[in-house]
Amino acid sequence: MTSPPSPAHDSTTRPESITDRVLESFDASPDPRLREIMQSLTRHLHGFVSEVGLTEDEWAGAIRVLTATGHITDEQRQEFILWSDTLGVSMLVDALSHRLPPGATESTVLGPFYVVGSPLREFGANIAEQEAGTPAWVHGQVLALDGTPIPGAEVDIWQNGDNRLYAVQDDDAPDDHLRGRFVTDEAGRFAFQAVRPVPYPIPDDGPVGSMLEAVRRHPWRPAHIHIVVRAPGFASLTTHIFDAESEYLECDTVFAVKPSLLRTFKHRAADDPGRPAGVEVPWVSLELDLVLAPGGSEAQDVVDRGRTH
């Protein structure tokens, strides 16, 4: 009677053969793009495991981290986006997806705190529904590449306050605090009163924070205001405006800073005659033009990406 082959001589147990068999399992996929993605994912994941010689204990630990990531993610917190951001994947996808022509305002990451359906506010309205820091008057135009104003563009704004929190993180803040949507006038102009943003740490009490601590990375982001601009006939723009005087510009934990997005807030006295209504303390102002590239906005709309926070 012939003995079965020893596992050591069974070609199906060799690491490269395991990878080949998994790759072949996707051959019948009717979706060519899905097949390409799954096979490439398999090759890179198996290559990573082989390259570092991943142990069973290490793989079990990775599964525990992913499980904890799912458990901490809820309607107010998206830990998977934090993984994507802190590993630079969000910025890599952004760079590959938005190859903009010269002169267009550059894009950057959406971040985990976006909320669909911010209130539609009047020209010049205050997005701070309670005290939140140094008043900031932000105004400018939405323009096409040739400098033509774009009327009827929607400018969607959200930011943190001087407590370093966004409204979705702050149980003491109204839901619509420090966010709002504005529509440009016939000259493409928009204006709103906000507060000067401050640096803040991303949520670091979960799996992502544990990773950052283990590798001696900090969780801090430089001060910025988030902006999404949508207009028919133009590619939607998701970007930040960074305070040029902020800390952490050179070491943003999500790698989202681009030099073209730095802006200088001008310091204003409390009695400056151009101060916004109701402002009786020192304040800052920022003139901001946003330039859109031509294209179909629907293709890049953040709502269509399914990202609700």
C-alpha cells in the first residue's frame, strides 16, 4: 500500500502555492474590476505576511485590533477612517483621485467629522452657536480656472472650537455648532463668521491611539477649517484651509497639509470698523478664494462616497 505524500513534499502546502490557489479562486468573478482588486489585495497581503514572517500570535493580535476598531465605531465615531488617515491611505487615494489642473485649489482628506445636511445659512452668518474662540471673518469667491465667478456654488463648512472639539464630539454643543452651508451670490461671493481654529488631537483612546503610542507618534493635527465646494459643471472640492501660524504643520498625523492650502489670518483690533456684527473683542479675518476645476460634481460628491461622519 502506498503511503500518502508527506506534507513537506506536498506542493499545495508551500507558501507560494497557497497564494496561487487563493488568486485562482477569484478567476470566475463576473466583475473584472472586483477581480483585479481582490487578486491584488491577496498578492500584497500574502507578500506582507511572508516578508515580515508574521507569527500566529501577531496575526491573532491584528484580528483583535480590527475587532476593537469595529466595536468602537458608531454613529459619532469612525475609527476605520482614523486608520486610513493615520496610515496615509486617505491622502494617497486623494492624490490618485484628484489630479487637478494648475490653478485649481488643491484637495485634501475629508476627515472623520463630516456630517451630511449642515444648516443652510445666510451670507455672513455666524456658524458658532455658542462661545468657541477668537472670532474669524472669512470671505472670498468661488471661481473657475479662468477667474470667472461661479454663482450658486454651495460652500459647506465645519471646524472645531477652542475646546479642540467638533460638534459631533461635544455633548455640550448644539448639533449645528461650527458648521453650515452657504450659497455664493451672483459674483461668486461667500462670507461667514467662524472662529480661529486651533490644533487638536484625533481621538486617541482607541486602537488607532494605541498604535500611535506604541510607535511614538503624536495624535495632533494643525489648525484648519474644512470646506467642501459643490457647483454644477465643476468637480466637487474637498479641502482644508490651514492656519499658517499653527503648530504641527510639518508633522500632521494624517499627512494632509499641502503648502498651497496655508493661509494667514489677519489680526484685527476690537474697535476695527470692519468688525462683524456683535464682535467686541480682538478678531481675525481671512480672504479666501476657492478655484474649481471643470467636471461632473456628482462623481466626487462626499455624500456619494457614503461617508456620513
